[in-house]
Amino acid sequence: MTILRLRGREFRPGEFAIMAVVNRTPDSFFDRGRTYGFAAALEAVDAAVDGGADIVDIGGVKAGPGDEVDPAEEIRRVADLVAAVRERHPQLIISVDTWRAEVGEVVAEAGADLLNDTWGGVDPALAEVAAKHGIGLVCAHAGRVVPRTRPHRIAYDDVVADVVAYTADLAERAVAAGVRRESILIDPAHDFGKNTWHSLEVSRRLHEMVATGWPVLVAVSNKDFVGETLGGLPVDERHAGTMATLAVSAWQGARVFRVHDAASARTALAVIAELRR
């Protein structure tokens, strides 16, 4: 396993990093716009840091289907926030959830340390932006689908094999583009281009991703597959299922955990760390 390096910090194998979610979107599936306002988003960052977050992932576009958000509007939502967070928390690792190279360029200039490409390399120039600015990149598997769509009856011969091959290839392409190897993560992207069965299978066999040697990020917090697995629970009742999935992922060797509740995740992962020790 490689050491993960972001903003001068090192995360060695066996060390866990918490990535807190802060969405400047009026239609987020989780908080439904609670952190859309600039002041509210800054307060959410402060709370995440207080809760033990190592990384804050700022997003300006809802992942699922919804109103069109063009690059200019996405930049309006996230760039000033990134700059303000960088000034407010100089040591914090700032990630931006975007698939667009033009957005990546602006937020890198504003102080971002990591580009979280949840949609799996639909814009290859995003890796070039990360390389140009010397920042990190998340290489995800979204089933080769169009961003913000939910394909009907998507199928794989072996979903985990597809995830492993695709993310590892993206990571190597990023290295070839000039991104530092130690600043690249791979992400199975639960529920992106996947049904609940696929997301569960990826969770059961996450060790196969870990075996590639690339640091693995998991983003399972309050997702639909957790709710459906537990009988159709709504978003606000998925916390326990989220913590269980985080624990299973950590036990198998995942390194970075994208969550809505940084403090709870930090506590749960501290227990896993002791058990693994």
C-alpha cells in the first residue's frame, strides 16, 4: 500500500482520514439545502473540523437528476467558498466534488487540494488540471454513465472486477498525465451506475480494491443502498447502517471515508483502528 499525501499531510496504511461533505446545493438529497447559503456552508465546515474531519469535500451540483447547473453556476457556488475555507482553515485539506475541468481549474486556483471526480473520468482534462496544480485526484467508477443520470437495469458480469479494472486504469492514466501517484485515490462510487445489489457486492469485496495498492475512498453515507437494504428506510434513518458499512470498509482496508457526520465516523473508526491493532 502507498502512503497518501495531500497538502503536506501523510496518511499511512492503517490510518483513516475523514472526509466531511458540505454541499452548496439547494436540492441536496441529505440536507435539502440547509448548507446552500454561504454562511451556513462556512458554519458546516467549522462543525466538520470540530468533529475531526481531515478533509472537507465541497460540492456545487446535486449528484442525482435535477435542475441543470452549468459550469458558471457551479463555479459561483463553490469557488468563493473554497477561498474562504482556505483562509479560515489553513491546514485543512479541501476537496471539491466536480467532474468538470473548467471548475477544477478555478477551485485549484482558489486553494483546493483534491478534485473528487465522482463520475469517473468523463472529462479527461480534469486529471491534467490536477497535474498542473500539483493536487490530488479521486478516480471513481460510475459505470460509464452520463453524470447525474440513473441508468435503468444496469448490469455487469462481475461488478467488482469492473470497478477494480476501471479505477486502476483511471489512476494509471492520471499518473501518465502528471498527477503524483501518492495523491491519487480510487473510489467504487456506491450507487453511481449501480443498483443496491452491486453496491452491497462492492462492500463485501472491497478488499479486492485495496489489494491494488491504491488508497481507497468510500462514500456510503446515508445512500440509497443502505436504506433499501434495511427495508426502505428514509434518508434520516440510515445513520446506523452507514456506520456499519463504514466499519466493514475500514476493516477491509479502506483509507478515506466521505461522511455527513464527521464526529460519529471518527468515533467508529477509532474503535476499528484499535481492533485492527
